[in-house]
Amino acid sequence: MELVKCQKNVCKHLGYDFVEIYPPRLLFKEGYIYPAYQDKYGSWLATDEEGQSHVVSETINNPEEDPWFRLHFKKV
């Protein structure tokens, strides 16, 4: 398990990023720290404000190798 700090608010999107839920549902809040862990396939997941798990990186070794992760999170 790793701790990750949210660098930028992450809202829930349906399917492609251009289809947004209205009003937007905030999953991860900027400045907050979340526990992240690997699933059995090697993807990194973090638990959101409502206790639901979401993939935050699909890299196996280090989540910071994933560009999306680096944009939204950093390891603490």
C-alpha cells in the first residue's frame, strides 16, 4: 500500500471524458491524501470519498510512471 496526495480534483466521468455526470461527482479532492493499493492484475487503485475503489494507474511497478496518475496524484 502507498499513500498518494491528490494534486487536482478528480470528478467522475461516464465512458469517455467528454460525457460528464451533471452535477459533477467529486471522487478525489485536491490536497487530500488517499491510500492506494495494487489489485491482483497489478493496477493501482485508490478509495474515493465514498469508499469506492477506482483505478488511478495501470502501471505495474510504480504508479508515477503513468501520465494520468502524475497529472492528478503524487506519492507521499
